[in-house]
Amino acid sequence: MELNGEKYKHLIYDLQVELCRFQSWLKATGERVIVVFEGRDSAGKGGMIATITERVSQRVFQTVALPKPSDREATQWYPQRYIPHFPAAGEVTLFDRSWYNRAGVERVMKFTEEDRIKLFLRECAEFERAVTDSGIHLVKYWLEISQETQRERLEERIEDPRKHWKLSPMDTAGHRQWYDYSRARDDIFEHTDTDHAPWYIVDSNVKEEARLNCISHLLSLFDYQAPATDLPDLPDIDRSNAYDDVASIADRRWVDSRYTRD
């Protein structure tokens, strides 16, 4: 399907409506969901999550993007600091990067010894089995982009002052070490692409297409039925105690109207 701006707006609107219905189902049933987003720098993880959460409750759809571990956290069992963010009944946790940092970024940048990475990869599938056996739905997405797409997006970050905050030395180093990341990705899939917690790869070279494809796929994994919504009627304003409430704040500190619609 060929996408233009208007077509995308209509399609993403429909999917966001479905996300709201999915949310109602979650709250009614108490189901718990974890969605992991992994991929190279600039693959579009943040934008994907922002699109998912744009029209739903932040109390239900909770985004987790953990910083570098503290000195204390660095001594813990690796998945340990992620577990406190796992969902309770009726919640979704969206991980913008996850415990897979150990086998991805940390491996490529040599932040961690190779024997600890291999231990993580041996343990990870069983850890995730324990998660799914507990009743949590675990969905894992890898956002895949080409070398050319990553270069274009990183160059855009360099050129656009609004995106400078997204840049870090690891972004450019990661681009240089493209094939190291590819090998790390392949090893992750080899050890952790399981029936109980499979990996789904999303072609993310076109952000709009990736968002539509990923969100529709996520929703397709659940046999959800939103409960009926009893929408209220909007009442008339009670004017029995009416007063000039516009004049009452006319002399207060208003923000200057520098920008107005013609």
C-alpha cells in the first residue's frame, strides 16, 4: 500500500483507536504485557513507543528507558534492575532497550567481559520462560534498518539543533562498528529466539510504515474484546450561580499572544 501523509494519518488514527480498545480490555481482564524494543541507534525505537503511547493512559502504558547502571546496580544479576518495572495487572511496560543491552551495546563497546555476556545469553531464555510462565505476555521487537538509513538519520541529528540531544559518542562509534552490531544481533537471535518469547523483526527504514506494521502486529497477538463503554451525556452548565468569570481574571498575568491564527 502506498502511503502519503493523509493516508498515514487515517491509518494511525484507526490503530490508536484499537490501542484504546486494547487498553480497556487490559484493565477489565488484568492481563500483563511487556513489549521490548531493540535495534541499532536511530532505528526508531523512541518514535515507535511515542506513537503507541500518544493516545492511551500513561498509567497503563508505561515506558521504561533505563540509564547507565549505578555502581551498585552493576554488581547485581543483570536483569534485576529491570524487574521492578514489570507490569502489574492491567498494565503494559514498553522497554526502550532492555536487558539485551548486555549482549548488544555492552558487547560491542566492550563494556563487559565476554564470559559474562555468554553467561547472560545462556540464562536469558530461561529467565524469559519464567516471565512468561508467570502469566506475563512478553513481546520482543527488533527494529532493523540499513547502513544507508542509519547514516542518513545520524547525519540529520548532527545537522538539526533540535536533535543534538539524541547524539552520543556511542552513536557514531556504533555506526563505525556496524558489523560488530550485526554479529551481536545474530547471536542474540540464536540464543533467545524461542517459542515462548520469539523475536519479531520490523523493517524500519521508513518510520511511518514501521509504526503501522508493528502496532498492527502487536494488536494481532491478542484476542481482545473491549468492554462496552457507557458514555455520559454532556450536561448544560448550571447558571444558577453565574457571574462574569471572564472579567474576574482580565487583569491577571496573561501570556502575550505573539502567535495567533489568521
